[in-house]
Amino acid sequence: MLRGNLWLEVQGAEPSRLLNRLTEAGLSFWDAEPVDDFTIRFALKLRELETAKSLAARCQCTLRVLKTGGVPTVKRRLRRRLALMAGLAVCFAVLGISRLFVWEIEVEGNETLTRGEILRALAESGVEPGSFWPSWSADTIKNEVILKLPELAWVGVSVDSSKATVRVRERQEAPELIDNDAPHSVRARRTGIIEGMEVYLGAPLVQPGDAVLEGETLVSGRVESTLGTVRYVHASAKIEARTYYELTIAAPTEQYFTEEHGGRSRWALVIGNERLNLYFGGSELPENSVKETTEHRLEWPGVFSLPVTLVHERILEYDVVVETADVEALTERLEQALDEKLEELLDGRGEPLSHTYTSSESGGVLYVTLRAECLEDIAETRAE
């Protein structure tokens, strides 16, 4: 076993003659068993293979090696795999070291601040792709980022493998305090004709049937008593008025569509911040084309992540097709858009009483106009 063994198969008219010749030559073999009348299999020492081949030729037999075993065979296999084992060792070492560096940063919890603003503040504080995360200090990062971005109330950083997750919480603006004792008046937020009034506090300056302008004072916070004394109050009222809207929207009668007629792929390799294009020519897109990008990062989620990304770009070429729109259907869509705009302007404080649409076409553009009469609460409280 230490010197190596062979398992052989001999074929010929009389394969047993080879076994006799091996015995006469003093060569030891074992586990001999016939396969059929013309084939025998047996085991032999590795160092006696050449002698066995010579004797087989004299016996007019063919000798075939089925398998090898023993220490020499294992050593040869290990030598062939030495480069592979060394490569695996280097690979695992690189992966182990790479886990100590951050290659991807994710931001969570931001609402008003953009991801880019937060990433720039983090980079200035030492938190950026390629940085050595064991040297980070959570308190230092929090203090420096909040100093750069006062809109943040809290910053936390956690690292999983080579991915850093930055969680932020933005400051909540303190609600505006309303002093009910400070003098306020009620003014018109729309121009209209007053239909009804409910004055809860304050001195009314108008009455139903009056026409009022936007910004005009309707209820004063200055209240004069029958004795001639004056006091100032926080005026409050509900004042419904008929208001009028005229809204216009336009759209071209020619619609432009795209039809894809071909495409091609190109690849690029991004290592860190460096991009290596694996194609010839520049990166500009030809006219009438769009680009779809897919990135394949070298990572095992939760285990390791390396700053290597294979980028696949699909360039899709298209033709621009011009079609004349269905005017009736286009008019319906524009009328619906006007209805939504009117609802937005009323802001839940009123409803349309009547409305009409008119449409006209000029210079390849369709114009639709909405004229509406509404009943809405136009009261708006303002400080005097």
C-alpha cells in the first residue's frame, strides 16, 4: 500500500497464461477473478507494471490499468491539486480580510434629506466604501454627521460582513403654538359672493349677499362693547360663499410613440471607483436609443462582499412613430384632469354647484376649459 498498487484487466485467448508467467517471474498478485473466458482482473504492485506489460505481450494478451491506489497515487494527486489548494487558501484569506472593509453603504430612515447628502456627510466622517470599519467610533460618527446635518436627531451605524447600514432619524419640527388670546381676524381666501355665515367669535364686517375679494377681512378680532370699550379676540367663523373657477388645460393632438427595432449588449467591469469598459468606442448612446443597466456584484449576501461589479448594459434602439390622437378620447382625459385639479383647489372645503366644458383646437393643440360655480368655506384665520 505504501509503494502503490494497480488493478489490471488482461484480455486474450488464454489470459491465465499471463498469471502463470507472473508466478514464474516471482511477481506477486492477488484478487484475481475471471470476468469471462477471455478476461481476468487482478491486483499488482505499481513497481512491477512494466514487467507485467512485457510478459503480457509475450502471451499475446492486452493489459489495461483499471485504477491505481496507495501513497504514490495520492501524492501525485496532491501535487496536481497543490496550485488549487494554494489558490483556495489565498481566496479565503482575501475574503477574510475583505470582511474588515466596507464596500456597500445603505441608508435607512431619511425622509426630507436625500441619500446623497447623508453619504457625503458620512464620507467626510470617514464612513465610505473601502474604509476599515473596526477603526470606526459610533459616537464620533454620530456627532460629526449631526454637526454637518443639523436636520438629523440621531445616527446609528451597524456592519454586517462588508455592508454598513446607516439608520437615521430626522428632527421633528415643533408644532406652531397658537395663542388663542392673541388678536386674529377672519379673511377671505377666495373671491366670491357670501351665501351664509356662522360667526363663533369676533365682529362680522360683511353679511350674506355681499361680494368679497380674496384677502378681505370678513370678521374682525377687534370687538367693541356697548359701553365703548374695545377688546381683541381670536376671531373664528365659517363663511360659505359662491366661488367661480375657470381652468384651462392643453395637449398636442399628435401623439409620439416608440417602436423597438433592435438592440445590443456591452459589458464593463467596475473595481472600486474605477470602470473598465469591455467594449470598443465611447459611452455615448446613439440617437433614438435607451440603456438598461444590470449590475452583478461579487458578493455572497451575509458572508462577504468585494468592490467588484460586472455591469451589463443593454442598448435598445427604437423608431419614433407619430400618430394623430383620438380627439374625443383626448378631450375626456383632459376633462378628467380638470376635475381632479378643481377638487385639489377646493381641498375638501367645498363642492361644485355647476360646471361646463368648452374645447377648441389650434395649431395642433387641443384646449379644454372648465368653468365651475362652487359653494365653499372661504374663511381663513390670520393674525392681525
